[in-house]
Amino acid sequence: MDFRLTEEQESLRDTARQFAAKELPDVAKHLEAADEPLPREWIKRYAEMGFLGVNVAEEYGGLGLGNLEALIVLEEFAKISPAVAFPIFESSVGPIRAVEHFAAAGLAKRVVPRVCAGEIVCAVAMSEPDAGTALTDLKTRAVDKGDHFLLNGQKRWCSGGGHADAYVVYAKMSDAPGAKGIGALYVEQDLAGVSFGEREQLMGFRGVPSADIFFDDVRVPKENLIVPADGGFRRLMEAFDLERCGNATMCLGIAQSALDQALSYTQERKAFGKQLVEFQAVQMKLAEMAMKVEASRLLIWRAAKNAEDGLPSVLDSSLAKCFANEMVRDVAGAGLQVMGAYGYAKEYGMERKLRDGWGWGIAGGAIDIQKTNIAAALVGRRFDQRR
């Protein structure tokens, strides 16, 4: 086992780090203040630099590298902010990977290269007002009408809702009970019958728009089927295991930037005539922050490496996500405490790290659900939460 990055991986990381650190801090501040998504011209620039679809096959416009390389790039952007990192998240670990892995070649070739080229943005539409954690309670329904599906329903908590060009929509596609009846469609936002609710006002995630999506008799072409019912849900969840690793990496990037800022601050700020870092209580906090960050990185990298270029296991991805979700709350909170009033002030950015970091433990499957997944993997069977 070798925990060191290869020369090629280090070069990729350094390129991403230099670009993000030089070009994006002011952009991130604007997105935070205005609560606006990253402008399309920046997404195009990401594509030109090769940052979109790092782990997508070359035939679909990606770099054809592995999941680990994609997560390495994502971490560097997440250090700046989730808002500037989100297009990389969506193109490398998000819903577009379900299209690449499971959709027919025609749909994949029509959609995935455009995402990697920065021409379109694709988001996932899973949760509903009465179906979040209990995802099998979906009411959104797609009825087979021969040459098209007729889609009706409502989605909530969709990151990218109202902003993305298209959505991977989870829907009931048969009368089979529970997960067996669920499949997914690729739905363009300009199809007749697609509309959006008011923009959500969230505690964090500023610059990552979220809004309800309404589907009223939307005619979705047959060729937009990603996975059908009867086993489709299981495959979608396999792709979601990779998204959990992306979620964990967003946490990792935020936590690493909180640690970096705390290290810098405590060596500059003085109290009682000496640097804060000279106080043992501060040293303990910094050491604890560093231990948690490094442990999180190893769990994430292990999940990615164990999967090679495929999809991670439920156990590996849930361990990585759960630990990172709790870790970032602890690390950002400690960073804020070390900086005192400066940490609490918006001007210095540490409070944003705490707000953004907290949200990832809710998004993509809450912390307690990850623990249920871990326990299920350990004993080798799923738990029925309804009994």
C-alpha cells in the first residue's frame, strides 16, 4: 500500500490548486454576497482547463482518469467555496455519471460530452415534500405512453433547481412496491410542463441555487430513459455511492481551508504579548483539527481507490461521508473558536465554512442514515425502518 500520490496526480492537484487559489477567491466572495450561481463563462473555462469530467471516459469528453483524480481536483476547488466547486462536483460525481454508466449509448453521447464541455449543467431531482430519507415514498410518476413518458409530480431540495439545463429525475415508473417501481429519466428544463418554485433561502450553500420543480403532464421522449423500474433504483444508488464521496470531499475541502486559515491566524494574532499558537490550548485544537482532516482524506481516498474507476461500495462511501460530515462541523467550529470574534465576522470567511460545512451532513443522505448504511453493511442485510 502506498499512500503517496503519483507524479501525475501531484501535477494535476497542483494545477487545480494554483488555478483555484489565484482565480477564484474574489469570484467566491461575490457568489456568497449575491447568492448567485457560478456564471456560465467560468464553467466554460473550467472545461477548457480539463476540470470537468476528470473521471469521465474520453469517448464522452472527459479526461478518462480515475475517481481519485476527480476527488483531488474537487478538494482544491472546495477549499475556495462549494459554489465554485459545484460544477466539478456535478460533472465528476453527480447525476451525469448515472447517465454515463446506465443510460443507452445514444443518450450518453448526446448529454455527457456537453456537460464536460461546459455547455450544459445537469442536476439531480430526487427528494420530494414527503420523500427525502424515505426515498421509496416517491409520488412523482412517469407513465409509459408508447412513444414517450408522461411525467407528473414535484421535487424539492434540488441543488441547481431552476438553474440547471436538465435533471436526472427519480420517479415511480411501475406499480411494483417500494424500490422496484423506481427508475429515472433525463428531463430538459425547457420541456413543456416543467416549472419552478421560489428560490430557497438556505443557511449556507449560497451560490448553489435550490428550488422546487413541478412536472405537469411533461412529455419526456422515450430515448431519455436512464434506467427503468425493476432494478433501476439499485443501479441509481450505486452511482449515488460515488456522489457520497463527492459530498465527503466537499467537507474535506472546507475543513482543510478552515485548518489553513486557523494556522495562519494563530501565528499572526498576539495575546498577552505572544502569538496565539504559543498557547498549549491552541496547539491542542490545531492538532485535533489536523488529525480529523487527515483521517477524513484517507477514508475518502480509500473508497475511491477500492472502486478503482468504477463505483464505490456502500460501506466505503458511507464511512467516508459520515466521518467527513461530522468532521467538518467540528473542524470549522474549532477554527471559528480559535479566531474568536474575527471567526464570527462575515468579513473573514470562517463562519461561512461552518454554515456550508453543516449542510453537507444533511445533503445526499443525512449523517444518521449513513450510520444505518454502515450497520447494514456490517451485518450483511438491510434494516426495514417501517417495522
